Amino acid sequence: MNRPKALSPLLAPAVVLSGASLAWTTWSLVDLLGTGPIGLTVAAGADIVWAAVIVAEARGLRITSPFKSANLVPAIGWAALLAVAGLLVWHGIRADSIPMAVAGPLLPLGAKVVWLLALTDMRDPAALTDDERAALARMQRGMAFEEEQHRIEMRRREMAAERQLAEVAVDFEIELTRMDKGRELARRRPLEIAPIANTDHEAEQPAIAPSTPPIAPTALRTEQPSTSTNTDREQPSIADLAREQTAITTSNADAVNAILADRPDADRQSVAAAVRRARRNADGMKGGYG
């Protein structure tokens, strides 16, 4: 909007002519309509429209045409002025007064011209033109649109980031819960005790690979045969012989036969039981399950 640089001396005659024009127009329209005080509303309405257009022009108000970039406010002002002037001419003709029909419109036309001169005198010559102000307004609208678009885009990105963080937090909580449950399950799991195989069935025992080749039963003992001077207390017991035989043989049957060869008077079932116990104890000491 063009701001006035200073008050113009033409404002005084413009205001005086406007007041006189409003008074003349109001009286003429009331007399023309012949409706008494009711016609005052039409006359006042016409005067208000004309005065409002003058104020709009003084403030630099613009109404852009949809087909052109021209301002419609001056056109509206001239259209209102011509309508009022036409009514004043008609009033003079109806009153059979040629001077009234000719001079009547001169008062509002004169006021309009003086107002144009006053507004032009108050307008800053360095002020922007209407086209320049329209271009700046378009730029400001574009900037406002870009700012709003940027704000919405940033909000959309923030929402996406918040959603992703929420998903990560949920996954993290699920993983922590799974780990806690796993540790709880491990604490509550009963101790696993290795089962002890039944050694009564010699065929189910796994073969034990000796670290050294087995010694033949005939070469088991290198000491001298017992003499009559050896007592029973000097001879090794069946348990000792069973431990020795299980250490050098791979099967219980071989160990039993070797012990019976050395102790022919021993009971076979007792020897077999001693061998099984010795075998079980030896496997237990080695970490086996037999």
C-alpha cells in the first residue's frame, strides 16, 4: 500500500466538496424518489458507497480482476460516481430544470477529481508500484508456503523417528525378557545326573581301549609259585586280583578266567561279582558310565 508522504493542501477542498456533494445527492434522491423519509435510506446508501470507495482508494486497496492484473477499486469508484451523476441528471429532468440537470452532477464529479489530485499529491513517488507490490506479495506467499511445508515435513520425520524408536524399545524389552526367562529356566532346571549302566550284562559294556597291549593271562604273575610256607594271609585277595585283571583285560570273562587260573579253588560267581565291582569302580574313576 502506498503510504502518504505528507498531508496535501488539496485535502481541505476535497473534504468540503465531498460534504456538499453528499448533501446535494441525498436531497436530490429523496426528492426524486418521492417517498419522504423512506427515500433517505436509498440516498444515504448511495452516499456511503461513494465515500467508501474514496477511502479505499486513499488506503491503496487493491481488488485484482480474475482476467487481468488491473485494480478494480478505481473502476468501482467511477461506476458509483457515474450512477450518482445519472440520478442527479434524472432529478433535474424530472424537475424541468435544465440548470439543475447540468450542474447537479458537477458537484460529485468535482469532488472526485479533487480527491484524485489530493491522493496523487500525497503519494510517495519512490514508493513501489502496484505490480511491484503484487510481485513481492507473491514472493511472501511462496515463502510462507515453503515454511509451512517444511514444518509439516519435519513433523512427519519426527513422527517416523518416534515410531522407529518405539519399535526398537519394544524389541529391546522383548530381548531382555527372553534373556531373563532363559536364565530363570537354567536356574530351575534339575541337575543332570549321568546314568550308571547295568554291568551285569557284559555285552552292553563299551570296549575300553587300553593304553598298552593286554598281558596274556599266563604271563600275569612273574613271582614264584606259592609254596607250602606261604600262608593265606600272604596271598592277594580276590578283590586285589580283580582290580589287577580289570586293569589289563578288556572283558570281564577274561579277568574271571585269569583269576580262576590263579585260584582254582575260588567260587566262580564270587570272582565274577568281584570283577564287576572292580570294573565299575575303575570306570567310575576314569569318568566313564559303565
